[in-house]
Amino acid sequence: MRYGYFDDQNKEYVIERPDTPQPWINYLGEGSYFGIISNTAGGYSFYRDARLRRILRYRYNNIPQDEGGRYLYIRFPDGDFFSPTWQPVRKKLDFYRCRHGLGYTIISSRYREIECEITYFVPPREEMEIWSVKLTNRGKELLELDVFSFIEFCLWNALDDSTNFQRNLNIGEVEVEEGVIYHITEYRERRDHYAFFGAVGNIVGFETDRESFLGPYGSLDSPIAVREGKTSNSIACGWAPVGVHQIKVTLPSQHEERIQFLLGYKENLTQHKFIVERRVNKEGIPSLLQRFNDQNEVVRALEKLKTYWNNILSRFQVQTPNSHFNRMINVWNQYQCMITFNLSRSASYFESGISRGIGFRDSNQDLMGFVHLIPDKARERLLDLSSTQFQLGGAYHQYQPLTRQGNDEIGAGFNDDPLWLVLAAASYLKETGDFTILNEMVPFAGGGNPATFYQHLLRSLEYTLHNLGPHGLPLIGQADWNDCLNLNLITENEGKVAESILIGEMFVAAGEELAHIAEIIEKNDDASRFRKEVRTMVDRINQWGWDGEWYLRAYDDRGLPVGSKQNQEGKIFLETQPWAIMCGLADTERGKAAMDSVEKYLATPHGIILQKPAFTQFSLHLGECTSYPPGLKENAGIFCHPNPWAIIAECILKRAEKAWNYWLTISPSSREEISEIHRQEPYVYAQMIAGPDHPRFGEAKNSWLTGTASWALVSATQWILGIRPDYQGLIIDPCIPADWQDFRVQRWFRGVLYTIVVERKPNEKYELKVDGNLLSGKTIPVFSPGSEHRVEVTLGED
Amino acid sequence: MRYGYFDDQNKEYVIERPDTPQPWINYLGEGSYFGIISNTAGGYSFYRDARLRRILRYRYNNIPQDEGGRYLYIRFPDGDFFSPTWQPVRKKLDFYRCRHGLGYTIISSRYREIECEITYFVPPREEMEIWSVKLTNRGKELLELDVFSFIEFCLWNALDDSTNFQRNLNIGEVEVEEGVIYHITEYRERRDHYAFFGAVGNIVGFETDRESFLGPYGSLDSPIAVREGKTSNSIACGWAPVGVHQIKVTLPSQHEERIQFLLGYKENLTQHKFIVERRVNKEGIPSLLQRFNDQNEVVRALEKLKTYWNNILSRFQVQTPNSHFNRMINVWNQYQCMITFNLSRSASYFESGISRGIGFRDSNQDLMGFVHLIPDKARERLLDLSSTQFQLGGAYHQYQPLTRQGNDEIGAGFNDDPLWLVLAAASYLKETGDFTILNEMVPFAGGGNPATFYQHLLRSLEYTLHNLGPHGLPLIGQADWNDCLNLNLITENEGKVAESILIGEMFVAAGEELAHIAEIIEKNDDASRFRKEVRTMVDRINQWGWDGEWYLRAYDDRGLPVGSKQNQEGKIFLETQPWAIMCGLADTERGKAAMDSVEKYLATPHGIILQKPAFTQFSLHLGECTSYPPGLKENAGIFCHPNPWAIIAECILKRAEKAWNYWLTISPSSREEISEIHRQEPYVYAQMIAGPDHPRFGEAKNSWLTGTASWALVSATQWILGIRPDYQGLIIDPCIPADWQDFRVQRWFRGVLYTIVVERKPNEKYELKVDGNLLSGKTIPVFSPGSEHRVEVTLGED
């Protein structure tokens, strides 16, 4: 069952009823001002850091769910009123439609004779959002309407805001000037910033005190001010500041009227904080409102936003016979990759913006999904990440975006972390050819002399070599990629000798990449040294890591295998099977056997589960993964993130149909038809889908902010389509399903636009032509920036 | 305007309408299982620690406010339904009444032909609460009703529960057995405890999955299960576990029926966690339900609870001509003192249970208010507190009740802290005469050899002497009693030499007490040493601390006075004026001048403000107090806590009318008539009342958990009534208002029951008789435990 449809032309997902199984959200903002917005206008905004600069208050896990957002109430002269976004009044609408586009959301509705359309977006490079409202009277009579806006201000620090009430019920302050509501809590002292909420329209009143608007014990579905049709111009001082405008609209039959609401954030220089004593300096805000008083300016800003996104996405566009594939690659998967770059794991319907900073491991993997879109930002992120490394190569697991300081609470010692930096750097170098990054001087967390980025990469590998266990395999530390496989962390004794096969495989991959890089920059000693270490690791894994039909996952702290036939539960894990192939350590026989075991034991109609059998009992020596109910999360859930690894492995094994089927199974677009089971947005990947051990098998959770996005994009573009950046050029090596006759790709690569046409021709062999010239091999060499080239590839039946 | 009345006979406050200006709460529990409950059944329960063992989920600062609690829905066959506690349905009731008693709350209502009365309480020494429901059909026809219960489980750790959704929407688990809902989240692994929610009645169905009960986007005022009259027996696995019973009640005309709900907490020994694999060991729960199936057992448990409280309160009972005074002393003020002992500052309508542990300073002061009620617990608390002291005498500012470990986040260095321990210890010794506590060995935080409690007290004083500033006055550290006077904490330079006059005064008081104690245990060297240090400090304060009409408050980090005529804002502070008299350093002339200045500049019709003029601008060198809006909190708010200090000082100065007026001004009972202004509960003190600089002058905030309770009780009983424990006996030295002719007190003191009758006889002198025998002086000597004595005091006109 579907709750909407893809509008591929407009790059929008169109939702046709407000009561989707879960709130289906979208993101506003691309630079510093961000928001999440659901299909019924729920959500909140923040400036840069969702925890420390929260602008709107939002109640997670609320009753009713997803209440709190960017709301309007429209009131008729007879006292009847509704919300044009359904929430929070939830009165039945005669028509409802939500269009989630790239960086904007348009919600349209009709109730009685009123049509309303609200376009929410953040104009590029602005630190504010616009709600552009169009009201149309479809009735025969002139109508006098009252429109009420509603937002609730968060007192900036979202954690304090939700815990420290003996303080925060006393600190809320606002000013109101010419209809603009200024939220100035703590401005007098520790802050140099405020929020503003203005409107362009016939403002006849306002509220800033929540209770004045809602009434005692009032609820958002029926505020007293709306019921009674009047505001009291309250000035909040303490308790809960809100922003409410009352706007009179006189609307003749068949006429329309526009109202613009502007909600934003402003920082002042310390020396310009006040105009006169105690009055906040509001310079710039009235003129901003003035500017967007002009509807054309709003239209231009929205167009600019669309151009911004189209420019980004134009760097990779595909036409294949499969519409799921086309829309995921051309729009949604790339868009999701950009969102994971912008937000890391901070703010979604599942991430509260409070718990987590920017993850080291997360961001490095996210980068693989957006490096082709915004290589400059990728460069910056790589340098930021490596500056949270310690001298010995280890790294903070997370850092805060505002301060760029590592989070001491989480700490370091996730032993896979440094290797992801090498793999991400390799992606960057392959995409951009920008080897100058290797010479950038980068500081270390915890002090000491800075070193070049290249040195940071070397130390990442050294870190693994300095942390080997009894089998010569890498120690797992707090956890490897699987955060919930805690083989050392919560053991009662103090052993700390558990080893991770996955980190070993990652070391092989990263070591190989670094050796390659070292050769290019003529550090041949480094290259041969790491080639040697890689060979040793390959041998050890093949000696100690093979279980007969698949690769082990780890050795626990007692030296016992994890992910082996010997185990009662968790006999086989997914991660180490595809990685054995991705890093090249498995020979074809073992590779095929491993991936056959994945298919046999782990593949389900809703995706590949993380391990099997599920853990029914808690094991202290295995940790957190055994704590989840069977079928959820890391306990035999369909963790989506490693599913693309299986796709990549099958492509390497040249088993195109298996790869394709795995892609199709977890692709949100192809799951759209079962939205009542999947329940999350059909346009973005979720972190997890419940596995067969769970009563809600197939139900997704934690959509949007997941490493699944980048790996899914990499698996689809670099391995199924086979268009794969390499140090020397662009490889074209497709592994497409049998029923695809052809496909066409436009791709920018190092400043060059390639139009790539791939055709399958039975009885012929692989052939690569650039601008009509036949090349040997599968790699297009690097051409001069600014040129355009036509690439033709013929696929045989290999 | 009032919203209810005091039922003095039953020791209850009776609320007559549900929509009080703010939720008016009460507390359940006295040992380990606690809850807060509002007059409309809002609130939550927890086991020992409101943060780490939260049983019910509650949304602070919610819309609608105070939604989430212990709810029932009653549904008629025609589909109409209501909540007998008004919330969460909020349908108009034909009758409503809430009786907040000592440890129990009874909410009665009538809707259509149904009368409902619910008694909520925690039976003494049980780890569970009862909701005892009585339904009466006042109509003429037989009625078939459906009763639905509703609670929402918190996933134990209240902070994680409200921030970490990518995890906690996956971990919720329940079991349901014979109608009992077991909340077993995380039981399989890190927990050895579960919650249960059972009912004794004709259970026909249940829900444990929130959405199944509420419906998609459902709200608590209209759950789909109640609207449709049917439950689906859902088993939550992930998302949000709730507890809902559906109970059929067939009620003939004029008949009544009882239903008992039991909500509780259970810990199992690790070796008995499971009965069979994966099934939680539920031993004891069915028999508990069985037991309370008997209505007589419920009645007995409630009687036991009342006896428990009556026994406690019987230790001090008074009859005076003033009914406000009588009810506050006999019931509410003492009850509030017990609650502050139980809860410290953790859980109230304003304290989220997340931010704060047990405060060192708070608990020592709280102790003065309950040491006469539960001296054994006071002893235990003193030893706990001193074990969070460091070797050098400083102390952790807070510690967690479950672990008894200091909170590193807040740390130490609040330089008044150690002195409160000495003052609290003196209170304990004076009340009990139990000098054995001085020899108890107590460890130190941060390690090192344990020392006797007496040594801990010595080090408390040494701490001050080791932390003196440029004037030889005590350094303030992070803050003294006024948490928001941060003279060192947030300065930009690193001076750290700001000095506190208040700590100096406290040192004088504490040093005097310790010298006295030392003499008693014949440590005469210590006594003379501290007497000498006290004299030095007295001289310094009189030299450096006197501003001409009042005492300074402090010297800031630049050596400039704080609370002086020289200042533009904050010229005079309250705290140091009464303390100069309480510690005995002010001579009569300065004492009177200081207190006259308090009256002239700081006293208002709603209480004494903390300083004047309010800070209109933020001052980095004064800190947090300048950050609040003028009139709130430490910025010229009526901070209630130090108001009783003024009462005590006026009593010492023998200015009875001034003392009495101060008492009357902030007494909750005497503010009952202005409940629409005061807005908080009229039966307990609040931390703060807005001062005249604030638009809501007179509005209270942060009721219940405040040191105001103990100081108000001390000021009223020891200083206005003048019945004051001392090392050698019980002093009787009243300072009562002129229009009181007499009063009578029953007081237990060191195992002796005294009946004290005080009469004013003009033209006579003070006279003290015990059992008819005239004594010289004002002190009753210590009699043998178990005896009873009649004390007659004649007051002259001194």
C-alpha cells in the first residue's frame, strides 16, 4: 500500500494523506541553518548544532506523535478553524497534499472554501526559513479570515531545555517590534545571537506567552486565542516563549492572498550587541522582511534553491531501464548523501540532536557518497576528521560540530575508526586527483606537533599494527563497525584481547590503498612496507578467520570464535563475508562460498540480516548486540548499512543478478508498495528493517541519517553501473542485470563532463570507446578540465 | 482567590476544581518507592533514583501541561467516556474534588450517573503503589461500564529515555501474565528488576503498545481503544510500552464496585532472574495482587500509612491562636521537610529528576528541619554527606542517591559547603545528645585514610582557614550559598580571589558550634583554637564587611565590594544581614541597623527580595545572578530560603512583630487567599516568588523541594515559639506576636514527651516551671527517656 507517489519530473515525493504510518520528514537548509519538517509541518530548526543552538522546541516520542512544528491556524468568522497542514488541529481536510522536494516542502490543502498552500524553505546562504503562504477563496462570498501562526522557542541548549526547569522556566525573554517577535533568552549575557519570527501581512495582534495563547491546560489542537479569535499581545518573561501572529485576511471570492513568515537566526558582534541599553540590536531584520515582502523575491529564492540542488545532482545522472534505480540515483540517494554530510547523525525523527556529535567512522563513510558532488567540502571534512586523531593514530569517535572538539564522554578506542580515514582519503584522491591534500599540516587531538595529512594516514595504519591480539589479528577495542559487538567493553574481567576479523579485512583494504598512494607520490618504502603487512594480514585471516563455509566475525576475549558453526547463536555474521571479497583476501572459491552462505542463511525478502541465529539470551562477552529483542538492530535485524557491501561483493564476483536483487530488496523506492509494512519514508534509506525474528518483520526504523545512503550509492553507481573513479582515471566496468539492454550516464569527473552510453551486445566482447576512439582496458584516462567526452561501452556476456 | 481549602482535621488540602493555576502536586512513598502526583493524577513514579530507575514516563513542560500520569477512562455503553481525574480527557465533571493528604491523594468526581473515588498511595515499606478505585452508580438503571487504565513506561534511565531514540525505540519489552503487565525492558541483560502493573477486577483485555491504544497520531484525550470500547491485547516490542487494562464493570443502581490497581517495582537476585529460559521470574507478584484483592487489606494499608505520618508529626505539635501557624507547623511544613529529606532536589513539578543529585549544602540544611522527626535517618545522612568530603575538607557539591558517588560534572569548590556540615552536625547533637556519632569512622572521597566524623568537622573548618583571600575573608570558590553569585567562576581572567562575607559569618557560627562541641568532649585545645579563629574572623568582618547601614555581601575578584552603596545595582543583599546577627558578630546597634535596612529596602508585601536594585545588565564578574530577568530567581526575586533568616535575626533582636510579619508574608497558608497570584500550592513553600521588578510580582515558582522548608520550620519553632534544642537541654525562649496570649506545644526531645504551656502575663517576668518546679534560666535540663513532663512558661513584657 502506498501513501503517495514519486514525481520524478519535479524531483519530489508527493504524499497524499497526512496520517502516514510515521511522520515522513524532509530537511530544510544546506549551509548553517537547518530544519527537519514532516509531512504535517512537524519538526524544528537549529543553527549549525542541533544541541547547542536549537531554535524551535520539539517533543520527541510525543503524544500525539510529531506535534510541535511550524503551524498555522485559519479561523472563519463563524469560529470554525483548521490547520492547513492537518497538524496540530487534525481536522479532516477536503484535500491534502505534501510535496517533499530538494530542500523545500510544499503542503497544500483545502477546507471548506479555503485553499491553502505553504512553501517552506531556507533560501541558499540565508540563516532563516520562509513559510510562503498562499490563500485562495474558492467560495462565492467575501471571507474575513484570521490566520494565526505558532512556533515554540527552544531556550537554545536543547538538553538544558528539556531537563533543567527550575532554571529555564525563569529565563525566557522576548521583544516584539513592528510585528517581529525576537527571542532573546540569554542574549543579555552569554549569547550574541537571537531568533526572530516575522510576518509580512496585516498583523493585528500577537502572543509570546504560551499559556496566553493556549489557555490554562490548553492543547495545540484548540488554543484559546484561536477559539476566541483574539490575541492579547502577551510578552513572555519566564515560562515558555512562543511566537504567534494574528493576521487579518479579507479575501474576495476567487481571490488569493499571500503571507510570508520569516523565522531566522542572527548573530551580532559583541561590540554591537545593544543599540541602547538593554535593547537588542536588530539591525538587518526589518530590511530582510521588506525584501521578502516582494513575492517575486520569494520565487527567486526558491528558484535559486532548486538551481543549487540541480547543479549538485547534475554531477551524476543516469538513465536505465529501471525507474526505481533512476529516481534513487538521480535524486533521492544522492540527496540523502548530502543530508548525511550536513547532519551526520544529529537531527532526524529518530536522532534527538542531543546525543550524538559528528562521528568519525560515520563521516568517513558518508564522504564516499558525496565526494563526487562537493569535493571541496569533502576535503575540509577529511582534514577536520584527521585533526581529532591522536598522535598514535587512534581518534575521537565523535566531535561537536560547533567546537570541533572530540567528545570525551564517548572517547576513543573504536579500533576501526582510523582505517575509515584511509579509505575515505582514497575515495577523495580517486575522485579528485588532488594529491595536494597529502601535504596539508594537520594538528593532533591531545597536542603534539602537527603532521601532514599523509602522516596521519600512515599513523592510522600503524595504529592497527600496534594493536594486534593473540592471533596477530587486530584488537577490536571498544567495538569495530558494529557498535554493539562489544567484546571487550563490558566483560567482567579485564582481558581486552578480543580480535576483529572485520578490522583485519579493513586493514587489508586500507593498506592496499595507502601502498598505492605511496607509490604515486614515490614513497616506495612505505608502499612496500604496507604491501608486506597486508600480505601477512591476508594470510592470518585466511588461516584463523575461515570457518569452512564462511568467515568468522571475531575472536572474543576468551579466544573463542564469534560467528562460527561452533556457536549456538550468532553462527554467521554478514560483515566479514563481503569484506573478504572487497579487500581481495578471499580467493574465488572462498569468496563464492562465503557469499552463498550469506544468501542461504541471511538473505530475506526484506533484506540481509546481520547475523543468525538471533541472540535469545544476553551474553556479557558479546555485549550490546545480544541485548536487543531478536530481529531488531544489531540482533539479527536487517541492518541496511552492510547490505550494499553484499552488492559490491557480488559485483566483484560478477554475479549480477544476485547484486541486483539485493539492491532492489532494500531500495526505498521499490519498497514503496509496502509502505504499510515498511512504514518509513519510501524515498530514503533507513538504518534498520526488522528481521524475521521480530513480529513486525519488514518494518523500518531510523530513516535518513545512516551510512546506508553512501554505501548504497557507491554500490549502485560504482559497482552495478561500474563507473568507478580510480587514481588513474574513471573505470567503466558494469555488472548490470540481464534484462538491462543499455543505460546512459552523465558524470562530471575532475572537471570533465562524460556522457557514457553502455549497451549490451550478445556475442561481443567488452569494448570501451572515448569520442569514437577504442581504448584498451576499462579505464578512461584523465582529460583536461573543461572538456566534454562521449564514452561508448559495449558489454559482452562475461 | 482560593481553589480549595485546608481540612485541618484530616491533615489534607482539598482542591475543589481541577484547573488550578499550576498542577498542585503531592508525594507518594516514604522509603524507596516514590511518586509525584498532581491534583489531576499527573506525574510519575520511580525507585530510589528519579533519573536511573524511572518507572513512568512523564513529559515536563508539556502541551497540555501536566499530561502523563496515572489515568483511568470510564466508558458508557453509548460510547461517551470521561476521566475521573479530569485529565487526560478534560471533560467537564459534575463534581470534582482532590484531597492531598500525607503520602496519599484521593480524587473524587461525578460524571453523569457515575461517582468515582480513587485513592492513590504507597503502602508503608512496599515497593509499589495502589490505586484503589470505588465506582458508584447513582442512576436508576443498571450500567455496563468499561474501565481502562493507562500508564506509559519509562525505559528506566530517564535521560536516555528522552534523548536516545535510535536506541530506545527498539528496546521496549513486556510480558503479560494473568492480566498483569510486566515491563521488562533491558531485564534480559543489564537489569535485575522489572515493573509490574496489575489489576484486581474483571479484566477483559489489555494493551501494551502505545499506538495500539491511542491509534495513529492519537492523543490521550481520545484514545482509539476507549472510543471503540475494545482493546487488542497488543504486546509491545520496541516503540513505546504502555500499561492498559480493560475492565468490565456491571453496576446495578445505587451499587458500588471496587477495583484495585497495583503498580510496582521488583528486584530479583541475579541467580533467580529467570524461571525458565527467557521468562522473567515473577515470584511474589500474583500473591501481592491476591493480598490486595481484599478491600480490608487496602484499608489497613492506608491506615498504616496514616499512622506512620501521625507518629512522625506527633513529635512536634502546637496550638497557637493563629490557624495558619498551627496548620503549617503541625502538618504541612513538617511534611515538606520530610519530603525534602526523601527527595532532596530530584523530582518535583520543576525538578526533572535528571539534573540534580543530592546536594551537600541542601541536605545539611534540610536536616535541620527533620532531625527532630527522624534522628536516625539524620545520623545516616550526616555520615553519607561527610563521606563525600575530600581529605582537605572540601566536598562534592552533589552525589547520586543510588551510587552515593559524588557528581564529577558539578565537582567541588563551593566554599560554603563544608561549613553546613558543621552546622547540621550541631543541630543533630543538640537534638539527640548522641555524641557517639563523633567517633564514627568516615571515608573520604578521592581516597586516603578514613577519619572520625569529628575529624571531618575539624577539616571543614580548616578548609575555610586554608582558603582565605586578600582581606583575610573566606574565598568564595565556585559560589557560596547563592549559587548564582559567581565571582570567580566565569570571570575572563583567572584571579579567583573573590571573598564571601556570608561564608565568613557561617565560619563564625560553625566555629562557635565546634568549639562548644569540643569543650563537651574535652578537646579543649581545639575549642580554644577555634574560638580564637572565630574572634579574628569577627573582627575582620566588622572591619571590612560593614558598609555603614548594612553588611557587604562580598568582594569581587577585583577587590571591589559587592552589595555596597558604591554599587549601581545590587547595593544591598539580604543574606549577610541576618547572618551577622545569627552568628553573633554584629553588636546590637549594627544588628538593628542592618535589619532596618532589610525592612526598608528589601521587604515587600510578598516577601523579602534577595537584593536591590535588580541587575538590569549582565556583569561577567558577578555571574549568573545578573543573567535572570529582573525580579526572578537570584536577581531581586523573593528567594524564600533566606526569608526565615530574617525571622530568626528579628527574634534574636527581640523584635517579635517584625519576625511575625515576615513569617506571615511568605507562609503558604496565609497566601492561600491570593492563589491566583501565588499560583503554586498553598500548602508548601516555593523556592521563589517573583519580586516587584517582574510583571508577575507575587507569582511563586519551584514549589516543594527547597531549603525554605527547613529554615521556615526552624524559624517558627525554635525562634518564634523559641523551643530550641541545645547541647544541655531544651531552651524555651518565645518571641511571639503581641496579640498571642498563649500557646501550647507537645514535643518529644531525647525520648521525653514535654507538654509545654506558654502564657503571657503582663507585668510579670519570664518564669520556667517543670512539673510545677521553678527553674532558673530558660533551659529545661535533660530528663530520663520515657518520662513525660509538663512545662509552664510565663512570659513577661521583655
